[in-house]
Amino acid sequence: MSMIEEILNKIVEWGGNLILWDYVLIYLLIGAGLFFTLRTKFIQFRLFGEMFKVIREEAVEQSGKRGTNAFQAFSISIASRVGTGNLAGVALAVAIGGPGAVFWMWVVALIGMATAFVESTLAQVYKVPDRDGFRGGPAYYMEKALGQKWMGILFSILITITFGFVFNAVQANTISGAVDEAFNVDPIWTGIILVVLAAIIIFGGIKRIASIAGVIVPFMAIIYIVVGLYVMITNITALPDVFMMIIKNAFGLEEAIGGTMGAAMMYGIKRGLFSNEAGMGSAPNAAASAGVNHPVKQGGLVQSLAVFFDTIVICSITAFIIVLYDGFYQASEDGIQLTQVALSSHVGEWASIFVAITIFLFAFSSVIGNYYYGETNIAYLRESKTLLTIYRLIVLAMVMFGSLASIQIVWSMADLFMAMMAVVNLVAILFLTKITINVLNDYISQKKEGKDPVFHYKNIKGLKNVSWWGAQDNQKGTK
């Protein structure tokens, strides 16, 4: 790391870790998640089966717009969620915080499912039609529901920088590291290839992004899950001990194996939030793109399922692969290289290449999803082709920067900017909880009557600035 990078890293670490994480976000994130869990009456558990039903629904035409279908919107959000955090982020959390970090990743995911439900339902309620279908997200409900346009502008700037620039640098950094480990390719060439591929897709618009994500995400996830399950099955007798190790270390009962309770909690929550994004305000941008006949379907349920899939399924698989690795405690590697070495110890040297290919697909799909979040908020700030082109060029520049930068600086920057984003969004949705509960109750009451719930904004107390949803009053159900 150069001297300039060291200075920048210290400044970012101080602002992100010491101030925002240690004193603000860790309490706000868990507190809000528990509050939403109680207010929604444990929505993530009682409607878990319903999530798998609504994800199969086709797009509904609203005001002449059809938007993306439920699975495509799910894929866009998963494309952003499932990436570096699932392979490299988990490895960093376990290496620094100990196996107990995995437990806290589970906690932040399970309560985060309720947070994801709230923020994404609000995004659906306050979305607006655009040329490709619909767009929306925290900036829109901050302005329309809270009446705080300044807050919407602030969030739009933060998410554009965080996802479009910083997180894409993280994804590129992980890809270049994995490719270098597996193929000994100079990161500059990896960066050039990433820039070219990203340019082809992001200049194609949301329809191309949705179609690409819809193909890449299921394919890459299934293969990785199969390999991970193979590792777990072949080590099934060791799994009970691994579970006990994770739980004991989470509460500081086995500190000798790496990480105190505080370190386990901090890094578990950090990497968990980076991976599943619950409460950060990012996924609502994808949720808003779907055409549905009730906000709870895509807004709440599908995006809540995405959090579960990201952390409880994929992150857990990575964690078990690493903790089951005999050389884990003496490993000098960190990030994606640790995952590569650990998997290679289980299935053979080919695993390093497999992980490189997998992380390329994971992380590259995240670059696509991250880009879309920024594009949506650029449109909120100002409808300008010139501004959008400038944004796209900076995204590509950050992809190249990330490919060449050190791992410490890109992750520190990610921690700082996602913390700022999450604080602004969590404050907003805490104030808007009552609206979400009213929308949820409307959905539940229609389900109890045996209906396919259809949203009529006039039936929801306290709603304003959503009159375009009135077109739903002429619909009898899905089309």
C-alpha cells in the first residue's frame, strides 16, 4: 500500500469504524430490525411460505406500464446482494472476527428480513412510472411520504457514490485478486476486460440488466451451492462441532480460536450488512421496478426472501467451507484468497479456478446491479442524458481503480459509505413504519377473504402523493 493509500485508509477507518460503526450504526441496525420484527408480528417467519409463491408471478400492467416481473426484480437485487460479500466478505469476517462472526451474520440477516420488508414495501408504494416501467427507492419515499426532498437528494448522492463507485471498486478488486490467484493474470488486464464487459451491459438499459441478471444469478448460485453442500456432506460428522464453535466464539467463550465477542459481533454485522444490504436502502430500488398488483408482494416478501437466500444460504456455505478447513487458524490469506485455499483443501486444486470463475460471475453481476441503483437515483436528481453518460464513465473508471487498488482501502471505503447510507435510510423508514403496517394489514385482510390482493391507495390511511396507483382501481387482478 502506498503512503497516500495508507493516509486515506486511516482517515476512512476513523470516520467509518470509530464514529459511525462503533457508536451509531451497530445499535441502530439491530434496534431497527428488532422493532420492525415486532411491529410486523414476525413477518419474515409467518409469511415465509408466501414468499415462494409471489416470486413466480408475472408482471402486472399498471397505468400502461408493465415493468419487470417479480423474479427479474428479485434477480436484480440478488445480483447486487450476492457477490464479493458472500465469498470474500465472509472470509474477512471469519479471519478477523473469528468463527463467531458467522453467528452475528445470521442474526443481522434474520432480523434484517423484517427491515428489508419495510423499506421495499415503501419503495413499491411510492414508485413512479418511467420509460422502462417503474423506478423508485428511498429517495422517492423520503420526498413523497416524509416531505423531505433534501433527504432524498442526500440519499441519492450517497447511494450513487456507494454503489455506483465504491462498491463496484470492491467487486472489481475481488475479481482481480481471485483471477491473479488462480491464473496469475496481471490485475490491469482483468480491469480492462471488466471495463469492456460492463460498458456493453450498462449502456443497454434496465431491460438488458434484468435479462442478464436473470440468467447469471440462478446459474452461478446453484453451482456454488452444490459444491458447498458437497463439502458439508463429506464433512457431516464435523458439522455439530462447527456449529458449537460458531456459537461459543460469538459470545467470547472460545476466544483462543480468534476474535473476541466484540470483534465477532462487529465484523459479523459489518460483513452481513455488506452482503445482504438489509436496511441500507439499496434493494428498494430494484423492488420498485416490478409491476405488481400489491406492494407487499414484490416490495416486502420477495426482497425479504432475497436477504434469507443471500446470507442464511450462500454466506453460510462459504463460512462452513472456511471453518472446516484444517489450516484455517494458521492461514495467512485473507479475503477471496482464503476462500480459494479453503475450498481447494476440500475438493482439490481445481477449486481455486472454480472460485475465480464463481467470484467473477458473482461480482460482475453485482457490478451490474450496483450500476442500476445509481442510475435510478441519477434519474431522481435530474433527467439528463449527459449526466447519465458522465455517471457511466465514472463507474467504469472505478471498476478499473478497484482492480488495481489494495484490498484494505476499498473495503474501508465500503464500510464508511454504506454506514452513511444506512443511517439516513433507517431513520426515514422508522418514521414511515405505520404506513408499511397499514399496507401489510390491507394485504393480510384480502388474503383472509380468499382474494388475490389488489392495492387501492384510497383504502390505506395516511397515504399521499401516490395517486397514479389509482389505475389499480380499474383492475380486477393480475393481467
